[in-house]
Amino acid sequence: MLITAIVLSLLGIAAFVFLFAHDFNIYWLILSPVILAIYEFPAVLALWLHKRKKNKARSVHPV
């Protein structure tokens, strides 16, 4: 799951560069943090699920 988060993060950055690099202007500069946040959301979600799964496995106490 951690590898998935890393791959999704790199794909999000690559998609941003591919879509907006050829027509980059001041408006894209202003909007780029929002656009990057949208493209990075799947990576953040995958990392969050990984951490949740890891913490849940760690918190199980055998009786």
C-alpha cells in the first residue's frame, strides 16, 4: 500500500506537468496548489489507508 501511495503521488505530479506545462501562465501559477492537491488526493488516501491498516494490526492485543 505504501508503494501505491508513492506511485500515485508521482503520477499526480506527472499528470499536472503533462496537462499544464505547455500553457503555463500566471493563472496556473495561482491555481497550481489547488490543482496539485486534487491530483495528490489518491496518493494521500492510499497512504492514510496504509497507516490505518498498520496501526490496526499493531493495536490488536492477544488475550
